[in-house]
Amino acid sequence: MGVATDFISIKTRGKTDIIDITADVCERLSGTGLAKGCVTVFVSGSTGGLTTIEYEPALVSDTKTFFDKLIPSNAPYAHDATWGDANGHSHLRSTLLGPSLTVPFVDGELTLGTWQQIIFIDFDNRPRNRKLILQFIGE
Amino acid sequence: MGVATDFISIKTRGKTDIIDITADVCERLSGTGLAKGCVTVFVSGSTGGLTTIEYEPALVSDTKTFFDKLIPSNAPYAHDATWGDANGHSHLRSTLLGPSLTVPFVDGELTLGTWQQIIFIDFDNRPRNRKLILQFIGE
Amino acid sequence: MGVATDFISIKTRGKTDIIDITADVCERLSGTGLAKGCVTVFVSGSTGGLTTIEYEPALVSDTKTFFDKLIPSNAPYAHDATWGDANGHSHLRSTLLGPSLTVPFVDGELTLGTWQQIIFIDFDNRPRNRKLILQFIGE
């Protein structure tokens, strides 16, 4: 049993930029030499989120549309009125989706479905450089 | 310390079918012989989700009503227009809820509340055979 | 490698009370002597949830407003009609947000961002005494 820590650095465009990080997580998993366990992917920061999706352009677009409608960028937020950040909507989307995703792996492979990819969503209202944490626990 | 992998196979009716899998997870936990740690329940696929609920018929109905209203099955989605799958809403609900749930166990028992059950929700628009992954990590 | 279990007891006011538990989680982490791994924070019960936020008063207010609007307390719910509990909305908010959060730690410190705090939200419609479970797995 052991713990292996790794990182993924990505540049995002912000504005609910939806990025497929599956290949990166798979590559880092291979590097650990672990056969079975779980990986937790985590974003340090309060304007991003992690989940899975069938990563194809139409669904990526539908997902952005959904968040834009549910938590509009141009609605009034106390956060924006107080701090002038204009990213109150980014924070709310992140809090709702959550900063963390845990995925099991077996025989050295993530247990994702064929049409299921791990995504990082950058909800902030500007481009960001992000460093995601990958914590692998297993044997 | 060790990792124990197990599976739950279930037939669902789809259409936001909400299934109580608590007894199955408890049974699999007993089989591992582990006393304390965490179990991650994961669905391979991008039209299901995991969470907890007080599993009683009225709340199960309220939960289905909530998702039907928040992300309607008959609204226009780019995914449906592109692929003709008619399950764009299923994907969005799954992405929002998330494919994974992690629950601690102590003294060989899940730390659930008395009125709290683990549920798998099948958001797809047709019956499915699902194989959920249970990854137990502990000692 | 090992597992360390700890607890946080808190009194809440209910009604989407949003409580910063970061300092408590940090303190418990120090007590474990573990350097790297993950902590899962879990609420036993079906009317609470865990996530992260930039914990400042305006965003705390925005988050409460968001949930009040998305899942109103005064809408009709089958749960309330059946049981007379008047907390159907509390259950739905909890099911949506999820009862669990997993955060990596490295070099004995949580990998949170500077403006990112761990929050417990008590969605119930009355004050509650809560005992959150912290399950640390690492080395």
C-alpha cells in the first residue's frame, strides 16, 4: 500500500471552459506503478470543479449552456457588489459541482466507461493557470 | 492496509430510476473483512449518478420531479440534435450529480445515518444493466 | 499506511446554515501524524452537505440565496404532504450537493487554495447537533 502524489498543470480560458484531463490522469496512474486503488483529483481554488462527461462537442456545449442558465453570469450577486470581482457566478457553480472527484482503478486502469471522460471545468471569468492535485492511494 | 474491489450488478428501468443499494454495499463490506476505511462507489458510464437520500417513496418521487423540472427531458439539447440519442438530459443530470460517492466505515459498519441510504440513479432514457464498482480501502 | 478516524461536533442553526470547518479539519489532520493521503469528510444524515467555498459573508449569502431559489422551502413536496416534516426541500438540497467531500493532503497540509474553505451546510429546517466523520487514509 502506498500514496503517490502528482499534478496536472493546465492553461484554461475560464468562462466555464470544460477540459478533458482523462489522458493525463491515465498517464500519471501508469507512472505510479499502482495496480488497484482510487485517485482523487482536486482543484485548489474556489472557482473550478471536477466531474465526468461523455466528452463530445455537443454535450460540452449543452453543459456550458446549462450552467449559464442555472447560475447566470449577469445576475446580481452580493459577492460582486462587495468585491467587484464579477465572478460570483463562478464561485456558486464551483460550490455546487464540487472541487473533487474520486475514481477507482483496477489492474492499473481507471474504471471509466468507454464514453466517460474526466473533466475539469474552469468557471472563473478569465483565463487561469491551474495546477490540479492527483492523489493516488492503492497497492 | 489493503484494497478490496467488488461489484454490484443491477437492472434498472432508466428514466431517473432511483435504487437503494445500501444493503448490497453493507454485504460487500462484510465480505472484505476490513474494519475501518472508505468505500468509493462508482458508475462506469456517463448517464448515472450516486448520492444519499432518506429512501422513502415520497422523497424518491420528489427527487425525480426535481430533476425532471431542472433538466427537462423534452428541452432542446445539442447532443440530441447531433446524435439523435434523446438522452442529452440524462448526460447533464449525471454530470451535475457526479458518478462517484465515498463513504467512511468504522468498526466494520458504514457511517450512514439511520434515515440515510446510498442510491444509484439511472438517468438514461431506457432500461440498463449496470455494474457498479465498489473500491474499499482500509485496514 | 494507516487509517485515522476523528469527529467534529457542531451545533447548527439549520435553514442552510453554512459553517467553515477548515480549522477543525486541519487540527485533526495534525493529530493523525500522517504526511500524505486523503481525508473524507462525511455527514451522517440526509439533510446536510459538504463542499468548498471562498468563505466570505457575501458569498455565503449568495449560496443561501441560490439554494432558496433553486429548491424553495415553501414549494409543495410529497415528503412534506406524507410526513408533515416541512423539510422536503432540506432533503433535496442534500441529495443534490452530496454528503461527502474528499480532500488530499501533502506534507501534512490540506491542498486547499488560499481562498478556499471546507464547509458543512445544514439544510434542515431547525437547529441540529451534528457529528461529522473525518476518515484520514495515508502514510
